Amino acid sequence: MLFSREYIMYKLMIIPGILLGFVLHEFAHAITADKLGDPTPRAQGRITLDPRSHIDILGFVMILLVGFGWAKPVMTNPRHYKKPRRDDILVSLAGPFMNLLVAIGFLLLLKLVAVTGFLSSNQVVLGNVADLLQFSAKINVVLFVLNLLPIPFFDGYHVIANVFNTWKYRFFTILEQYSTVIFILLALSGAFGMIIGIPASFIFNSLFKAIIF
């Protein structure tokens, strides 16, 4: 069989984590920009938890099929900020750190299930719920690490751009110019697996031990 039962169950179980991770990530960008004086996200209807405002259907399907996808990016205008560089950094960091909070939230729910004995009378259901919560936490830790990468397309690059004024340096101009090629090469070579996987595993395991045990 091309798709085993376990494979299908796994894909179904990661949907809540991806959906909530994408929606809250973009909402965090939008609400932070709004609080810092940028009216753009509000004007575009992004100050909402409605998934339809944040989910890009193709990006959502892609993450389910190939493990990498995207949401609708929140448009901002740093000229509205009182301190453009500082505030743009805060807006950029809001999304990834929201994913970290979501991961912690899922692990706290897992802890609650374990402590209260909720669903303990049905081991099959309990196992599925535990898997769903754990998968959702892992996915959001991955989103946290992924979006902090200091390369174009990701929030981490916005932070680097503001800290170092990247427009002054030819290296960053070249990096932005060939960002798509660099991204494809990293993805095809499997480098993303190490770049993201190692720190994500460390963070998840640390959180898991701190919260669950």
C-alpha cells in the first residue's frame, strides 16, 4: 500500500497542530504590529483568529504532503512604528515565539491528561489523544526553529536585516537575490533536516522533561 493506516492516522493527527500553529503565528505578527501602531494588518482583516484569514490552502496541503508549507504572510509597514527597527524585530519575533507558546500549551494539556487520568478508562482513545498532543507540540517547536532561521523567507532574516542594516552589504544582497535557489538546495540536500531537526529535538525534549516529568 502506498499509504498505510499509520501514515494516514499520523497525517490526520498533525492537522490540529499545524492549523493552530499557522493561525496563531500570523495572528501574533498582526496583533503585535497593530499594537505598535501599524494599521496595515487591521485594514487587511488579519486581527482575527479565523483560519480563513491566515491559511493558504496550497501551503497547508503542501505541509501535509511534503512536510513544508506556508500560511498567508501578514503585510506590515514599518514606517508606522515609533522605532521602526526595534518594532519590526518585535513583530518578526512574535510569530515564532507564539509557536513556542503553543507547543508549551499542548504539553501542558498532555500533562493535565496524565495527572487527571482523563480517558484512562479507554487506552486506545487515551493513546490517540496523547499522540495528537505530542505531535502538535513537536510541530510547533519545529515552526519556532524554522521561522528563526536567518535566511530570506523567514522571520529570523528580518531580525538580522534590522540588526545589521543588511542593505549596506553586498553579501546580503546576493543572499536575497539567490534566496530561492539556496532554499531549494537546502531542501533537496536534506540539510534542513539537520539545521532544524537538531535544535528542535533539543528544545522539545527539554520542554517535555520540564513539563511532563
